[in-house]
Amino acid sequence: MIKELQPDNIGISVSYPLPGTRFYEMVKNDFKGKANWTDSDDLAMMFQGTFNSEYYKKLHRYVHKEYRKSQAIANYKQFFKNPFSVSGSKLRSMLLYFYYMPSSMLDRVILDKMEHTKQNH
């Protein structure tokens, strides 16, 4: 969906259980001293999820790299249609494609390995 819609930017966070919700009631015993955002960072799990915080942090980086790759591809397409319509920031994006391509592939391999090992539980 992100690749298709091409938003200007994206944001990702881990679900936050709000008091009074069914989700909160399901996970409140897992908090282990983390009761609110001041006790945690954006991608830290406050409850027992399918995977650990490291997995979700790696997933966050992977999704952002895939997003930046798709932006670069769109910028290349625009460049080949009309080279003079591409701004400096879009040229930078195009060059960074050569970083995001191998880096995202490596992240994908690491994520696959993390999914198939017990280090996530």
C-alpha cells in the first residue's frame, strides 16, 4: 500500500494499550513497570507480543528502507520522463537507492532469521 500510494513520509509505532480498552485488559499484566510512554521508547514492547522489541525495531528500519527504495524508483521514472523536473532532493533520493537496495535485502534476511529462531520469545 505504501509503495502504491507514495506518501511524502511514513511513521510506524508499536501498539499502545490504552486504559479502559479490551486490549489494555488483555496485556496489563505484562507491563513489568512500564506503564506509559515516559517509561518506554517508541518501538519498545510494553507487553508480550509475537516478537521482541529488537525484531520490531529491525522491522521498522526495513519498512522505511523499502519505502525509500520505492520513492527512489518513482524519482528515476520521473527523471527519465523529464530530467529537468527532478529537484536536488529527488536526485539525492535516487543516489541513496544504491544504499537502500542492499541494506534492505540484508534486513530482510535478518528478519527472516529472527522469525525462525527462538530469540524472539
